Amino acid sequence: MLHLEIVTPEKKIFSDTVEDVYLPGEEGEMGVLEMHAALVTSLKAGELRYRKDGEVHELAIGSGFAEVTQEKVSVLTDMAMGEQDIDEAAVEAAVKSAEDALHGLKHDNNAEEIAHLQGMIAQSMAKLKLKRKRRNI
């Protein structure tokens, strides 16, 4: 078994043993099983999945980092939400607002603001993808 811990700045989201974990790494999805080689990797906004007692659980996460050892996966992220916690209409409004703000910026002097808005859009898109996933099954 593998111990998974998911932490945001606000609180510890999850801490328990799991069978496997799939993370949205910067270079693509990464699967982790028990006895995985130790590493630290950056995460992008996307879907984190883990299997516990044969059941798959999914969370939309923001950017962050994961530390992997042979027995543990520690995820530090700026956001983690289950499908039931996502208000689709509010997320769609947030995406539109961020996109409108992004289009209104002068791109030569606002690199920090642009990065912030792009991060907000990426998080929102991860939430929407998870929320809408079940409709297509």
C-alpha cells in the first residue's frame, strides 16, 4: 500500500493508504505505485486520481508539487476539489471573467498578471473537465 497525502494552503484534503495514484505532471500524466523511485515533480492543473479499496476517486487540482517515495506520495497544491464541490455555473463565470481580463491587458508589461490569469483559467478548466466527465460516459 501507498500513503497519499493531499494538502492545500487551507487544509489537509486527504491522508490515507491507497493502491495507486495518477498525477497531472508538467510532462504528462504520471502513475505511482508502491515502491516507486523517489522523486519530486511539479504538477499542473488537472485531474488527480487514486484507487482505494478498488474504487477510483478523482479530484481537480491546481498547480503544485508532488514528492514521491517508495511508501508515500505527498501532494502540495493550491487547490483540490471533488466533483460534488464544483459549481459549474460559477466556474464558467470565473473562466469568462479571467478571459475577459486577459484580453484587456497590454501583453508587454503585465507578465505577472497574465500568468496569474492563465493559472486561474487552467484551474477552472480542470474543474469543468472533472465536472463534465460523467456526462460523456
